[in-house]
Amino acid sequence: MSASSRRKDAVVRRIRGGLPWGLGLLSLGLVLTWMAGCQQPGAKSETATVPQGPEAAVATPKTGEQAQPAAPDAQVKVVRPTQGKVRGTRPRITVEKDVCDLGEIGVDAKLTGEFKFSNTGNAPLKILLVRGCCGVTTKGVDAGQEYAPGQSGALEFDYQAMSIPNPAVTRLLYLQTNDPERSIITLSIKAAIVRRVDFKPESLKLVLKQANAGCPDITLKSLNGKPFSITDFKATAGAITADFNPQAKATEFVLKPKADLAKLEQNMRGRISITLTHPECNNVDLLYDVLPEFTVSPPSIMMFGLKAGQGVQRDIWVLNNYQDDFEIESVSSSKGIIKLVEKTKVDNRYQLRVEVNPPSRKRDETLTSDTLEIKIKGAKTLTVPFRGFYQ
């Protein structure tokens, strides 16, 4: 006899010995049914029906209650557990491509693109935040928009390239949604910014003592063979001008700039901006720098740990950049804090030894300042700013 059969016989003997015959049969049937159910874990929910006689009683009374006789034709339902979990609803954002590579584009080029996405979940997808980046504006998707399950959308963008070539540019956009697994989506825009119009020279080094300030011709050339026109030419304070025909269209132009020496002396550094109609280059910028007649070294004086009444000396050099002979007429300061101690001429330059005498320090005062003025005979006055900090 098997172990299972022996267990069943033992249960039968106990039931027969302690219960009335009818009630014993009912209890025996329920026990056997229960034992059979334990041998089938994971089965689907089902109902087992056991016919009951007049003497039958419900086999599963509550704690503390006695079994009551069942009504004729009553049924006892045994519910077995259902295996597996019921999954809830949620949105899910799926992006077709999270990187948009624009490839090689020209400086100042304007391009458009888009990132497509869809809601592959089973609940509405809500856009919580759309964040752009410098040089990029977005449209088509705004915070608060919702997409039903299966619905698609597209985040469109306008990209403005920089004016300076760069072989590897990346701009990032962000989408925040109510997707519990991917609440923030990062979208990348990549590009290689190249020059479509070459220009020579790239900057101008001008000299006041030369004709036309030594300003060279400016050559503009299309690098991809696309013709263009020149529609404007501007320089800082109008110090440099050039003639051009806005109706002319070509792949190469040569401009002959004209320098205004009086304006250049007042604007020693500036910019030339040339506007073009090239589809991938609408502007060219050139910086210009004028060699000044005189250079002061150092151009400014800064001292630390000053004490009132204790003078500190410094040397200052004044140089003529055009190798011309000159004479320093006077050296003074606007507040009298700086005084000339010694002046020595060495070839075409001067060595000035000055002394800084800090004034009495006022309460909570930490800084004192002044301006040294060097007057050149027959020329303009040079200025050297001074800042000193008390100990």
C-alpha cells in the first residue's frame, strides 16, 4: 500500500470513529477534495460541486461556530487561487530617433528638423515640460499636451548655426512626460559647422603712418560654388568703408576698403561686418586693430598692502611704435596721489619713475584710486589708471 493510501485510511478511521455516519461521509468527501486540490498548484479558479443529503453540514464554519446542517440540494463551492498578476495601465513614450545629425552645414545657416515619438502605452501620455537649448527653438509640442494610446507626435525645431566654424557641435533638447519609466527624454542635435565663404585676410592690422592705414584688399570666395551678392558693408564708427554693387552676383568678390584716419584714431579696435546672400553664409565678420602711436607699459597700475603716508615707487615705460622722436612735456595725476620722481630718455622711449603716496585712510575704506596723465609734446595725452588697496 502506498503512503498516500495509508494517509487516506487513517483519516477515514478517525472520521468514522468520532462523527455520525452521515456527517462523517460529508467531512470525508471535503477532506479528499481538499487533498486533491493541494496537488494542483497554479490551476485556474474553478468550482467543485458536492451533492449534499439532509444530514449534510457545511464543512468550513467560521472560527468558534458549529457546523450547521445544509439545505437539500445545497452546493459547497471550493475556490482555488488564480496564478499570475494583473498589470496596471501606464503611458509609454517611444522615440523614433533620439539623435538628429545635420551633417556639415555652413556658418549662420538656418535649418529645421523634428523628433517623432508615439505613445505605445495603454494610458494617456502627458507632456510636462519642453526645454530647448541655445540656438534652437522648438514648436509642435508644448507642456500640457496629451497623446492617447497609439497616438503620435513630433517635436519640431529650428536650428541657427554659429558664426564660427566648429567640427563637432551638439545641442540637447529635453522632454519631460508622465511615463513612469522614462520621465525625461534627452534629444540630441549634432552638426559640423564649416565655412562656405572664405575671406582673406581674416583680420586687419592697420598702421596710422601708412597710406590708407595700410588697409589691404578683402577677398570673398564661395567654397561650394554657389554665387552670392554683397548687400551691406559696415565698420565700427564708420572708420572703414568699401564700394560694392548689391545687384552683382558672383562666386568671388574683391573689395577695396577705404580707411578714415581721424576716425581710426578714435576707434583703435573694431569690427567690419559684410552682409551676403549666400544660402549658407549670410554674414562675414573681420576684426581690425590699429597700431597706436604710443604704448605705455604697464598700461595700468595696481598695488596691494598700502599704508597711508608710506610712498611706493614704480617704473613706467613710454614707447613710440613708429620709431619717431618725441618729448614728454609733463607728468601729473588728477588727485595728486602719484608724482613723478625721475624721467630718463633711452633712444626713442622714456623711463618714468613715479611714487604713489596713499592718502589717509577713512573708516572702512579699502580702496584708493587716481589717474596718471602723461602729456606728449605736440600729441595727445596718455592716461594710466591706478588702483590701490590698503593693508
